[in-house]
Amino acid sequence: MTAILSKQDIHRLLQQELPLVEGYINLDEQVQPNGIDLTLREVAMLQSSGRIAVKDSQRLVSDLAPLLFDGLDFIDLMPGAYIITYNEIVHLPKNVMALATPRSSLLRCGVTVNTAVWDAGYSGRSQSLMVVYNPQGFRLQRNARIVQLVFLWLTRETEGYQGAYQEENID
């Protein structure tokens, strides 16, 4: 049976030699009853078209241009799509996967974050798509909590993620 990890399970997995999540800003604020909030490291604009084909060898992701934060670590975003990078590095065991959802305050500002599945066995600093729908734009500060990552136990261990994004953005 698949089950969502509790706050206690998350804390236990944070204590492992390879922690469930590292690079967090404030663990007391980020760990929630049903997940952990991920924080903003970088915002980038899409600079080119992309391509998804039948064969992964023909995949071409869009080029990115990182945006600059002001002296107070804020950035003003006009309506549109952006690629965001999180501060946290996630290390999923082979029996845990994760899904993320935007924090409700973000949605109430007319902004959302679209994410893909974090497969069991994935390790890396992920990126997601942030879309500003608010016609007035949106002001966002570096290190702000923007999504909640929810972890799910799998019915059994899998072979683990082996894709192109394994260990992405780890520096």
C-alpha cells in the first residue's frame, strides 16, 4: 500500500547518511505535517524553443537566462513562464517518490508552479515551471518557500531513477 510520509518519517529520513533533503534554509519552518517546503534559489527566462521527441537522444530543452535579484533579494516578474531552481537537493530512496504542489499563498497571488514527478531513486536540485498569471505581475524574494514536496512510500523498492536529470544542478 502506498502512503504519504508523516512529519516524523521525514525527520527520520533527514537523519540518514544521505539525507532525504539537504541544502534547506530553515528546517523548523520548512517541514510540514505532510511534506517539506522547497525554497527559491534562482529564476530564469526561457530563451529558445525546446523539443521532445520519441527518442530521448532527440530531446532539446530550452536555453535559460538567469534573472537578477535586487539588493533586497527580490525579483519582479511580469506575466509569463519562468524556470525556477530550488535551494534544496533531494535524495529519494528507492522506495519513496515525491510530488509537489504550490503553496496556497502563491496561488492567491495568481501564480502557480507546475512540476513533474520526483521518481524513486532521484537525486538532485530540481527545476520547475513557474507561471505568473496575475496581470499586475508578482514580486518574489530569494529563499521564499514556494512549493510543498509530498513524499509517498511505494509498495516496494524499485530500480530507481536512471534518467538524464539524475544529480542535476548539484554544485
